Amino acid sequence: MTNAIGEVEDNEVLFIIGSNATEAHPIIGNKMKRAARKGNKLIVIDPRRTELAEMATLWLPLKSGTDAALVNGLMHIIVKEGWHDKEFIEERCTGFENVLEVIEEYTPARVAEITGISEEILYETAKLYTSTKKAGIFYTLGITEHTTGTANVMNLANLAMLTGHLGLENAGINPMRGQNNVQGACDMGALPNTYPGYQSVTNEKSQKFFEEFWGVKLNPNNGLRIPEMLDEAAAGNVKAMYVMGEDPVLTDPDANHVKKALSNLDFLVVQDIFLSETAKLADVVFPATCYAEKDGTFTNTERRVQRVRKAVEGPGECRLDWSILAEVAKRVGAKGFDYRNSEEIFEEIRATTPSYRGMTYKRIDQKGLQWPCPTEEHPGTPYLHKGVFPRGKGLMVPVEYEEPAELVCEDYPILLSTGRMLHHYNIGTRYSKKLDSIRPHELAEINPVDAQKMGISEEEVVRVSSRRGSILTRVTITEKVKPGMMFMTFHYKESPVNELTNSAFDPVTKTAEYKISAVKVEKVGAEEAAAFM
Amino acid sequence: MVKLIINGKEIEAKEGTFILEAARENGIDIPTLCYDKELTNFGGCRLCVVEVEGSNKLITSCSSLVKEGMVVHTETPKVVKIRKDILDLLYSNHPKDCLTCEKSGECGLQDLCYRYGIKDGSYKGEVKKYAIDSINPVMERDQSKCILCGKCVRVCAEIQVTNTIDFTDRGFNSKVTTEFDNPIDRHNCRMCGQCITACPTGALINKQLKGIRPWEVKKVRTTCPFCGTGCNFDLNVKNGKVVGVTPNPDSPVNGKSLCVKGRYHSDFINSEDRLIKPLIKKNGEFVEASWEEALTLVADKLKHTRDTYGGDAITGLSSARCVNEDNFVFQKMMRVAFGTNNVDHCART
Ligand code: SF4
Ligand code: SF4
Ligand code: SF4
């Protein structure tokens, strides 16, 4: 997030696109609801009638996957009406002309046609968003989990730059990260193209710095991203894989392809706290400790680095994740893995990651610190881009609307989208009996119109199939989803939705199009249903 | 700043501060059961009354602002008498099972009865009796113990913004309940448990912490392992085991708030399904192994792969659920020990 979570309540306008915050980020969702309660205005752009949609001044139930067209249409109106921030664009941005050229084509009439949102509402949305400087954009997976995800994110940046909603308190562009430490894992360089602190592995200067720091020669080429790892494993070029604390079989799209790829490896090591679906395929499984059994730090979605503290000993013979890794590294002959505790590792993080340099365990003890925090005197940075962007001028890159990779057809007439829900979080929470007993099984959401057409009743077991696979699930009938749509979560291994999802990837980030797959729904016989339950 | 005197102590407070807050900031504790700084004022329990010189009316300090030159007394005989009467009334209409009540030890009513010496309720009339609502797995409601302070109602409306509960009826029959008096469950409530934290009595209880006396636990503050919000909370530890979660008001992001996941997840830590020994697959079946055997096997295999096919034949998936320190060491292992940049994590899920 460019801005802090504490600022959310005082945004005068919240432009919330593809984010079901009250389920996926409940405490941020509450702050949004409080903003609405105070009289601030919510613009909610989501095909589902979410809790936030209920409280919105404007709810735009756009057709799934048409976000780029919508945002272009809004920019078209803003420029036509002269509501853009000419000074901000002039002083702080480049590439405005290119954007101008593209959005010219996105007339309200055309955009209404593509998105299903009326011209009048488009106009009101543009007007409301530009009515104040205190307007922030909030988004999550809804917008990035499309083949066009990167483009969508760039387009939101275009919108914020066009209107000068950046570098201010209570404004900005605020992606809300899904998993607790996605921000930290990225900051730490658990990415194929960057070292810690987003220093490019192909940049000679950073390469040299890390070679000197670690005293080894480093590989100068970008590595593989997850989908490429899987493809290369399936092709036999990748021979071994080491998986720590992830369960790609359940969480990655097109589960059958994932299983095939992993089974084709010569050697698979999984390090986890449970025997996950992925671990079941492993050659060796290492038992690890969970967060309550270790010291360390997490970095939240507002870039705040906070302490994780050991409360209890782990069960049995489980070991700390980093100590297992360090042991493996030493045994294959590597130097520089003699850490005695997590704080020593943090000291190395500081030394190599400029935005963390000013942090110490002591300084972050009570309130954490938000990066960038370059020196030990620096108070941390609640909101980014005040005055300047890191690369000088903000680059505006035009984005064209492209149709989703998979469209509904006669055989697969229903659009399935996937996401999270309140009581569970990815898959780990299923091991909490308390949480599991609140919502013990999947309840796929389906509109009353479709339910009636197919003669399906509440909590009935149905078969859902896509071109890639077929699963059983119970349904719930609700107006939260529009006719022709269906929504499922990926929390339940009994109803593994990722056997259905599409693995068409965004060309830049390789994020799969979880949000949209074409499926069909069929009734099942009483026997099959009973066996499932 | 406004200057005033409370209990003979000269203090300064910001304009627009309530007397109760100004007193607390200066270490003077005025009792209350319905006031919370983060919620709107209710002024319902009247325990916070104080005497102000020059006025013969007692005023509620939670809703009266400080004034320049004000002279306030918080424990005069007149004030204490009123407080005792209020507490006596409340306790008279309250079950007398403090000995076995889950809230004992951190109950607002118990604390104040102790402070003002209320041993037994002197009004011997009917005591309210409601059935306990316990159908959901995480929270129990015993309205017989409710003192109608309204904190739960306000927390649910103002902080959680869900409006699950409200007052119904009047007088002796007045109670706090859900629409149509339905039991609380996932259909009408977000299960955030913020009302439990707010409740001063044993009327609302976290089932997970039942059977645990509050003074038996050690609290360890940490950061939530679920979504990217980064809430902090206290893990409650008894005899080396995590038994539950309570909020920690000092948390920078969430204060006293938590969601259902943060509050109730902790039993997974003690799950029977946790891995406790390294496993090696032999003939398609996992068998338990020693660390030495498992580590040797992994190191040999990976070294062989690296030396035969090159480091790029090895790939690694790090984890957005693990701490920064784990992630740092993971990418360093891939880069330094195997000479490859093939490291990624599920940032995209
Ligand atoms: S648990 Fe949360 S949503 Fe439910 S009644 Fe209490 S405060 Fe309201
Ligand atoms: S249930 Fe608790 S918080 Fe709610 S009104 Fe009763 S005593 Fe107050
Ligand atoms: S308590 Fe809930 S909102 Fe807060 S970090 Fe945990 S999962 Fe997210």
C-alpha cells in the first residue's frame, strides 16, 4: 500500500475495486465500513454484491474481467470534463499523451456496452472520485488474478496519477496483500528476478554487491517463476524442487497439471507443519515450526515490519525453518549459514536491504516500522511518493482492454470465480477445529434464478466441471452473485476448486486467471451425494 | 490546555477532554462499567459520578468536559454512597456464582464490588434468568449476567459495523439480543468476538478460553499469521501450550479489534495432525526417519542434481506465510548454495 491502514477511515472517497475486504481483510474492511458510517463515500466495483457493496454510495457490478475498459472509460470522462490534475501530470508524470490517445477510444457508450455499467453511473463515479484529493484506490486479488492483472494495476496507477491522488495522506493506490507475509517474502527477494530489497539480479552493480557480501559467484540470469518451474518440471528440465510452507497442489490453478509436474521430478523436498497435498507427493518431508514457535518478523500490507515472538516449543522433533535450510546449505558446501538466532539473520537483512537498514529488533519491538526506513534515526514512512517517485517521474503506460482468456459457451455456460471467505484463510485454518466447525464445508454461491432453472435446493450437492476437471460441492443460493455466475473458495480439499480453474497466465507476473473459468453445473444422484457427505 | 484540580492534584488537560479521561491520564481511577474511549458515550451506569465544587448536583465524569479552574472530587462520601447503591442494585439482580464464573479475576463488576465492599445484594427480589445461548462453536452468551452496559451493542455497531445485537424491552425485562432473539451464529454475526472483549462481565465468553483462569496464563504478543493486515494479539500460554488469543490494546494496526480468524485459530497449533518427525518415502510409503538420515539424503540428492545438471535444474518455493528471516535464508540458500535464481513464492495467490 502506498498509504497506511490507519488512514483508511479518513479517506473521503474509497474507490474499492475487486476487493472483498470485509472477508479477506476483515480489520481493514471494518475501517472501510467505519469510513462509510462517518459519511465518507464508497465506490465499490465488484460483480458480487458484497457487504461493502451494500454500504456503497455507488456500486458497479461490472461484467467479470472488464476492469481495464471501466478504468479507461472513467479516465475518458475525467479528461473530457477537465477534472484531471494538470499540474500533477505536468510536474510528476510522463507518458500522459500515450494514455490520452488510448482512452480517447473508450467513450462512455462503448464502455457501458463492454462493462454493463450505465453511462450515467460511469459519469457519477468519475465525478465522485475526482471530487476530493482524499480519495484512495483499494484493490486485491480481484484485480490482479486475471490474465490482464499487471495491466489492471498499471491502469489504476494511471487513474491515480491522472487525478493527482498520490503522495498524499488518505489517498494513494493500496493493494491489499493476501497472505500475511507476501510483502515480506517479496522484500526478502524470494523472487526469481530480485535480490533482497528489489535489487535486480541482472543488474551488475547489485550482483557485485551480493557477490562480495556473500563471497560467492552468483548466477547472472533471472530464474523461473512458479508456472515456468512447473512447466519445466513437466518437461523434465527441472529435476528437483524444494518447497517451504506452500501447497501448490491445492492453491495453484489447474491442480491436475501441478500434480503431474511435481510427480515428474526426480526429487521433491517439502518442509511444512502439516502433511499438505503437496507434501504427500514429496520424497522427503521436514517437520517445521509454526509462527507461535518461532521468533522473527512479518511485513504487513502497509509495509510495517513487526515482531513475531516465540510463545511455545514446537511439537516432537520439528525445527525452525531457517535452521533446516541453513543445515542443508552447509551440507552441500555453502558458507555463511552459521546463524545462531533470528536476530542475526535480521542483521544481515538490514545490511543488504536499504529500505530495512534503519530497523532493529529493538526499534520495532512495540509498534513496528514502515519501510523505507534507511537509517536508525528515520521514523519510517507511513505513505509513499511524497514529492517524488523512486524513478523520478511517474510513468503512465496506456492499457487496452482485452477479453478474458476463457468465455462461457453452450457447454460451459456459467462463469466461476474464486476467492477467500471470512472464516478461513487459504488452507491452514482448516486444522483449527474451532474455525472449521463454523464453516465445515464449501458452499458454492449460485443465483436463485440459476438454482431454480436447474432445480437445485439449498446445500444440495452438485457436480461442477470445467474443461480441466470436475468436482463435487454443496451450494448455497444467494443474490450475492448474478445469474450466470458462481463463486467458490479454495479452502476445502474436499471440493478442490483449482481442479477447475484456468492456468492461462498474465504475461508479466504469471498470475493465473483464478477469477474466471467457464463451468457447468449438474445435479448428482442421491447415492453419489451421500457418499460425498 | 485547561488547568483543573482533581482530588487536590493540579492537572492540565486538552480542551474538549472529558473529566474521566483527564483523571485517568493522571493516574486517578474513576470507576465505570459502560465507558470506553473508542465508543460513543452512553452514560448509562452512572458509576463515574463525581462532585464538582460550586455545584450540588453530582455529574457523570464520562460525559462532562474539563473546564478551566474546575475543582473535582472523585471519592467523596456522597459519591461513594451512590456508587455503592448502584453496585448493590446490579449485584442483587446478578447470579451469585462468581466462584465458578469464567470471568472471575477480570470481571468489572467483581472488581468494583470488591473495591466498594459489596458482599451481597441487599435487594432480595427476583433475579433475571435466561437460557444460555451456546449453539455456535466459539462464543457463549449468558444474559443473566448482563448488566446492560451496552458496550457490546456499541462495539458491534461502531467498531465492527455489523449491528448483530441491540437492546430489547424495558425495565426488568430489558436485555441485549439479536434480531428475533435468535441464537448468535454465522448467519447473523461475524464471529469477531469484539463484544466479548468489550463485555465487563461473564455475560459473553470465549469458549476456547473456558476452564482457563486469567491469572494462569502467560501472554506473548505476536503478529497474526493470516491476512496481510498484520494485526497483533497476545497468545495465551498455559503449561507450555497455547490455549487461546486475547487482543492487545497496544497493537498499532488493530488496537483491541480482531477478526474471527485471528481470535479463534490457535487450536491448530496443537493439532494432532502436526508433523513431528522427518519422513522419507520408501517404496511409495512415508516412514519416519532421523534428522541425520533425512538431511543427509536431501543434501546428497540436491548436491548430485546441482553437480550433474547445474543449479538451474533445482527450483525452490519459498513461503509468504513464513517470517522474513526464513524467506531471506531460503533465497540465499537457492542463490548461494545452488547457484540459481529459481526461487519464487505464491505471492500471486
Ligand atoms: S461477535 Fe462481532 S459481529 Fe458478532 S455480535 Fe459480537 S461484535 Fe457483533
Ligand atoms: S452483554 Fe456484556 S457488554 Fe453487553 S450489555 Fe451486557 S454486560 Fe454489557
Ligand atoms: S486478525 Fe483477522 S484481519 Fe487481523 S491480520 Fe489476522 S486475519 Fe487479518
